[in-house]
Amino acid sequence: MIAPSRDGVVIDIRVIPRARRAGPGGLRDGALLLRIQAPPVDDAANVEVVDILADLLGVPRRSVSILSGHHSRRKRVAVVGITAEQAAHALGT
């Protein structure tokens, strides 16, 4: 789920769009479950994923980027400037 990379970490995420409350929701199928309020339309969901992860991990938005899954519920997200231990602690995993 959280793998170290050269510059930070890569996190596997499963997104639940149109949720009542945004935030992490535990683990599912080896990925972090992330609830978002945005619908999966016009990149709104991806923007909210980046915003939520940056806030949870305490990094700037520019440090978070979606590597794959731009049009899918399963996403791989890179976060620069954080260790796997810091990410696991911040995400409660």
C-alpha cells in the first residue's frame, strides 16, 4: 500500500466518490480507502484526492501527484518529501 520511492513514497488508493464526508476510510484490497465528496467528473475527483492527501500528510499540493488511474477508482499516488513511516503514521495505517 505505501511503498518507498527515490524521492518519497507511492501510495495505492481506492477512491469512493460522492461520499458524505471526505477522508481516509481504512484499508480495502491492499489499498488506502479514500472517501471524497466530488463526483468523478471533469477531474474534480483527482483534484480532491490531491488536496486531501496533501492535507493529511502535511505536504504542499505540489508534492502530491497521481501516477496512474486518472480515470479509475484505483490510483497510484506519488508523494515527495515524506518517508513511508511518516506516511503510515499520518494516514493511520
